Amino acid sequence: MRYEVDFLVVGSGIAGLSFALKVAEHGRVCVLTKGDAQEGSTRYAQGGIAAVMYDSDSFDKHIHDTLVAGDGICDRQVVEMTIRQAPDRIRELVQYGVGFDRDLQGDRFDLHREGGHSEFRILHHKDNTGEEIERGLLEAARQHPNIEIKERQFAIDIITQHHLGQRVTKHTPGIECYGVYALDCDTNRIDTYLSKVTLLATGGMGNVYSTTTTPVISTGDGVAMVHRARGVLSDLEFMQFHPTSLYNPAEKPAFLITEAMRGAGAILKDRDGKEFMQKYDSRLSLAPRDIVARAIDNEMKISGKDYLYLDARHIGKQHLIEGFPTIYAKCLSIGIDITRDMIPVRPAAHYQCGGIKVDLNGESSIRHLYAAGECSCTGLHGGNRLASNSLLEAVVYAHNAAMAAIEEVRHLGYNAAVPDWNAEGMVLNEEMVLITQTKRELQEIMSNYVGIVRSDLRLQRAFDRLNLIFRETEDLYNRSVLTEPLSELRNLIACAYLIIKMARARRENVGLHYSLDLLQH
């Protein structure tokens, strides 16, 4: 099947839906999402969205906190632009129906504080903020007559001049995006979607690691597609590990214990119930995530244990149950009463700070292709994302991309010369075990050698092991009918390769990249 739309959006989280709602007055919008529409990283965000809303805070303070957390390598122009836009973008979310918690009088937003923030500035909805944002935006998008949301449609590749028979390399000037090929997961048919403008809002790549807080669909699809299309990518060595995921090994994804709980006073403790963060940073349990994650990783290595504790017992039963109902209920379901028991926690892969390199308007190096949200690299996060800046970045860049795309789409048409996907001669691979086992191998390699602490030897070993997996998988791909698991595996391998390549090129310890063989930034 062939489809033609003005605006094609790949991904249905906060970035994709915000963009879709803004461009929908100017043309037909199609949103492709590989799972159910609400099933993405946005839904799993607990803490909230950072913004300066009142005079007790200031843009300068938020800018300073972001630059400090980013370890000095953020793009200052991007930081200032994003943070100064924040109040307007928050007001738009409220207009779309998102309900942030307010104080007892209902006049002001109830604000949390999280690690790395000097003020209380985190807007939230209890401890399931992302779910509330997703609900509000999805309802608004479904009601708009110009927006079509197509579920279980897995974008396989960006269509460029390569598909017209032209040789395209990373040095080719003027690479253009004409749309995407997408796999219909219900029929296994690969359809052609031609578009004037395309936005990638495909989320992260947390599943390159064994333990991650990201949903199972976070397989780096957007980054891998741009890599294959020879677009520019940046900063993928900076993978953020959230310091506190719930230790429950049988569960995937790992359940997140929001940083807001430490903001409310919860304290990290070792297996003997003793505080330890004073050994690592004066900000204690509220130090930036890279510092806290490395501290926990080191304490776990010293003790030889698989987890440490987060102690919230002193916060008070009513505050815990009312302020963190999702966490309270989750822990209770596995026999932990957080009002009486300490919470077993360990770091888990959580957020990619790098991705598809974009300009201030969210446009990539490939013409007519935009990216927003976790799959993009804007320069906001530098070496380490400040807590609750991710949802903010997504909504700001969705806005900027929408404004630019509305202007651009007036002058564009469709490329009718694009051929349909050719699967001639391919056979259906029935050995699913090859894919599942290779994926498990990949995740173990990345977790063991390319995790919170790295070294030249570990990175070399990971690269060598990955090279073998890559060759085996490409051989399978070149003779198999394309399926979702096979395509996801190829994407994960591409992302792992990029993380390792960029980690080896980064010759200083900065932010989330920490090697035993390098000096501190």
C-alpha cells in the first residue's frame, strides 16, 4: 500500500503528539506507532516536567542547574532558549487537558524538587506525570479531524535518494527524506508512506542494556534509521543510568523509583543501613544522576551485592501514600511496605542524552526530516541530563519543529519515483531462538563492558564481540522476510555500535562517560 500525507510523525509520545496537534491545522497528519498509541517512554515518566513558573525561581537558576548537570558541555544557546520557552509550553499542555497537581487552594502548581535542581520547579501529577501527559495529548489528537493515528505500524527505514538508485554516503550533500517504509505488524506487509515533512519521535534505546526502565519498544529505531540513511548523530556515549530502579530481577522493564522521592527526603543507604553519599558528593542523595549512579555502582562492587537501599520511612506514611501512590502500590505488590521497609534499588539504563543531531528548529542533517524527544540530540543535556528536563525538551522542540515544518510544507510535494519495498526471494525465518538469543548476548555485552564505568579494554572487547553478532544478524536479514523482532535486533546492534564508537572517541571523563583509563574533565 502507498499513502501520501503532508506531515508524517513516527512515534506517539509527548514529542510526536505535540507536533501533530500544532501542524494539524495546516495539512493531513499521520502518526505511526509500532505498539499501542499510549505505549511509549512518555507514559513511564514519573517525576515530572521542569519549568520556572513563579518569582521564587528564575530562568537564570534553571539555566545554571542545567549547565552544571551537563558537566560544562551543554549548548548554552539551546539551554537558554528551552528554559525560557518552558512556561508557554506548560500552559499549552494545560490547554490540551493535562492536569498537573496544584496546592490546597488550587491557585498554584504544587512543585517538587529533584536532584541537581536548586529550587522546587517540577510540575507533576502525583508520581505518574507521564501517564497524565500522554492521556491528555492522546485524547486531543484523537479528536482532531486532520490527525490519523495508526497503531502497530513499525517504521523500517527512512526513504532517501538511496532508494532511487543513487549512492548515498555521509559526505553526500543534500540528502532528502521522502517518507518511510513501515511494517504493518498485523499483516507483515511493508507499506510506503510518502510525506512532505517527517518527524521522528521514536524515543530511546534503553533495551541495548539488560536492565532498563524504558519500555520494551525502546530499541533505538529512529537513531538506527538515520544511521543507515547517513545522517549526523552525536553524543551517544552519554547513556544515563537512573540511580534508583526497583530491584526486582524478574520484571522488565525495571520499575522506576522517581528522583522526587529523594527530593522529598528519602536517603540512599548501604546494605548495613548506613548512609554513604557523603563519601562522593556534598549534595548527598540529591547530587546529579551521573554522580549518584557511579556511587551506587561503586558501593555495589565493594559489597559484592546486587542492590542497595533507599530509605523513605521517615518521610511519613500519609505523605508517602498520597504523594507516591504508584510506588507505594507497586512495592506493596511484591511485599515491601515503603512506610516500614527500605526499598531495594539499583541503577538501570534510563535515558540517552545523544541521538539524531538537530538544529534549533529540530531539523536533522537530512532535509525535511525533523527529530524531537529522546531520539534527538539538541545540545540541551550536554554530558548528563538534568532531572525532568527531558519532557520539557520534547515539548519545546516539538513546538519549534512544528513552526518550521508549517512554513516548509507549503513549498514541498511528493516524490512519485519512490519504489515500493522489494522483498522478492526472501524466506520466512522460523528460528526465533536466533533472534532472542542474539538480543540477550548483545544486552549482556553492553551491560558488562559499556555500562556506568568503562575502560579501553572493556570497550575493545565489546566492539569485537559486537562485530561477530553484527555479521551473523546481517546474514540473517539478507535472506529473511522482515519481521519486527529481526528489525529491532538490527536497530539495537546499530545503536550499540554507535555507543561504543563514540565512547572510544571521547578521550576525557565527562558527565555520564566515565572510563578508568581517562582523566576527569
